[in-house]
Amino acid sequence: MLTKIMMWVSIAMVLLALLELPVTSEPLLLEIVVCASGLVVMCRAVRSGQYLLATGFLPLSLAFSPISPIAISGWAFLWLNWIGLAAFLVAVIALKTDRVLSMPSITNRTPRRESL
């Protein structure tokens, strides 16, 4: 659930940045959100065995990293935003969340298999 929330927040932030709305006038906030979301998606993709998706999010997380920022021009930052948007949309489609089944009862250690 956290992965889905982070992906949709990142999609919204990148869309706001692409539309050049004043909400994302601070690029550090955008970098933090997209980098953290990319790391969460990478962990989720590795756990689900989708290593290609995890490998694709590694450069995206590094490009948006607020710890060691990369100096790029406005045009390149615009392209990077489009690539980030496409990557998160692919991740939303590729990472389907599996429903967790309820835990079996701990009081009934050997469930009945035959009908009454």
C-alpha cells in the first residue's frame, strides 16, 4: 500500500512540475519525493522478482537524488521529469499488489478437511 501511495504522490508531483505550477517551485521537494518513491519502488520490484524494473529505477533515483544533485539545464530537467512520469506510470501498471490472505487461526492447529 505504501508503494502505491508513493507512486501516485510522485506522479502528481512530476505532473505539477511539468505544468510549472507554483506548488513545485522548490525543486528540492520534488527531488526528495521522487528519489524516495524511486527507492521504495526499487525495493518492491526486487521483492516481487522484477529486476528489470528495479534496474530502471536506479538511474532515476540517482538523477533525482537530493544528496548529490546533478547540475542539469532546464531543458534536460524537463526531459528527466517526462522520463520519471513514464517510469512511475509503468511501475503502477507492472507492480500489481497481491491481496494478503487472512492468517489461519493459531488456536486450531489442524483444520478439518472432511465435511460434517
